[in-house]
Amino acid sequence: MVQLVIARSIAFHALEPTISPRSWMRRHGRILRSLSTSNDDDSTQTDGDRLADFRNKNNIRDQVFSAMSADGSIKVTACTARNLVNDLMIMHTMTATPSDALGRAITCALLMSNGMQEEQVIQLTVNTDGPIRGVVATSTGKAEVRGYVGTPGLGDIELKEAVGLGTLQVVKNHPDWPRPYTGISAVRHGDIDRDVGAYLAESEQRSCALAAATSINGILCTAAGGYLIEQLPNADRDTLSQVEKNLATLVQKDGGDKLPTNLLLNGFTPVDIAETILDGLEMQPLQQMEPKFHCPCSSDRLLRALRLLSPEEVEDILETEGKIEARCEFCGKVYRMSPEEVRVEMASATGDPSKDTDFEDN
């Protein structure tokens, strides 16, 4: 078995991957065809021209970009999330260290959700003994993300100290699935991305390399992003050696310990990152999306959560509190229901309240 050793802490592990290049080509064939036929009247179009539409969208907006080597053996997903992190910093009134932790977590969720069905959801939950008191990040197949940390106002301490040790739980769900898929692994490093990379190798047996980081300057996120490289079947030694060489070049260009934030600060885009990693392997663009914050919380979800309780428990809450009140951890919105509203809604509700792709009680 071939193992690719790279400059990043997570290497390509010689494990059987869970996705085939053929399935990726089928899923994204329409995108590839549209790229190849959009300028049929221009026979002189070059690869650089073809990538211009992707590249020019990156500097202002966040972006998720994926590509594959021509032989279908290496897939690269790269993203930027600076705007998302800034929005979350304001929404949750977060200081620098919690912002770094959540920024890395939502970047990892974005990278892992690329290629999923639109309604599919992935949630990363970091449960550790550190003072940050947990990190939660979710992303859908449409790159709709949200997240929160347990202690948003945590003081200025190192990320590893803030996170500590514990577990990483990854839950994937879809409205049509009979039950969610759940995986769990240990948090040994505390820097989020290395722990997610270890989870992918150990729990999902995916041959991959992952990096995610943020650059926080006071109350502003100046850069956030990352990449995920997946080794698919039939990757030969020459291909892996080329990727190893390209990664060394990427690390050298970044020159820092929070790859790839220095590259992003210097104008690198997700397309540039993917191009560097797939240099010499005839990069084929797959997909481009702009990630957005989206929280699907609603009074209906509160009602579904109440229906999971027994009638006696609901009545006890109403008698004690005089109302039902809940605050969404992801966006901060507060929902209130009077006893009369609760009883009417509970009496008329139908369906299975457990059938929901949301994983947190809102």
C-alpha cells in the first residue's frame, strides 16, 4: 500500500476510501459538460480562461471550490470562510480564541459536506474538558452553515488549551434516512482540524489530508479557510508523489503555522490552492458554491422538541414557568409560547417529531 507523507500533520493514510471517482464524475458530469461547452465557438480557450470565472469570485465572497485530477484518483476541495466567521463573531459576540475554534470547525464542516445531497446535513460536535465548553458546527450539501461555542467570551488563551481533550462526534443525516449516521473519535490535539482529519482516517477510513485555520486580528477575522485532499481508488505512486511535492510547495508558499491563512492574506484563492495541489495532474473543476449562514430554527421545531417530552413534563414546565421559552443556540433567536398556544398546538400536531435533520434542540 502506498502512503503519502506530507508536510501537514495529517497524512494520506493507506485506507480504502468510501467514494469512487466514477460516482463523482456522474454526480458532477453536468457541471463538467457545461464548462467544456460554454464557449464552443472559441476553439482557442485555455484552461486559464476556463478557470477565470471561478477565480474572480473569491476575493470578496466566501467560496467552496472542488476539483479532481484527470485520472479521477485525487479530489481537492478548498474554501474560504472569512465573511462567515466575521458574521458569527458579531452574532455570538465572540472573542478571538472562540472565533478561531468555530472558524476552523465550520471550515471543516464545509469541506466535509462538499458533494453531499442538498438536503443532507453534517454536524461536528466537539465535547471536551477545556474552558471553551464545546464547539458545534453544521453544514448542508448546499453549503448552508451555522455554529456556536459554549463560551463565546473566553479570554485570550491558546486554542489547544481552550479546547482541551475529549471527543469529536460527527453526525450525518438526511430527511429520507431512517436514522442518522454517527461517528466518534478522540480529540487529542485540540486544534480542531487535526482532530477532524484523524476522525476521517480512523472512523470513516478515508485516505485524506485536511487543513483549516483562521487569522483573527482583534475583533476582525482577516482570513479563514482550508482544504481537503482525498485519495480515491487507483491512485498510483507517481500521482501521490506529485501531490506530496505540490503540498510541500504550498506549505513553502504559506510560510506559517496556520496553513493556509498566509496564502489567503496574500491573495490566494480556493482555485489557486486546488491548482497548486493538482499541479501536473490536469485539474478538472467539479463544483463551486458560495457558503452562507442559515439557521432553520422555527416555532415548529420548538413544538417538535416539546412533543418529544411526555405530556406530564410539558405541563410541569408550564405550571412552573408560566410559559415555554427557548433560545436557539445557533442564531440567538428567542421563541415564546403561552400555555394556551402550547396546548392547542400539541393537541393538533401530527407526524413523527423525531424525523428532523436538526441535531440540536432549539
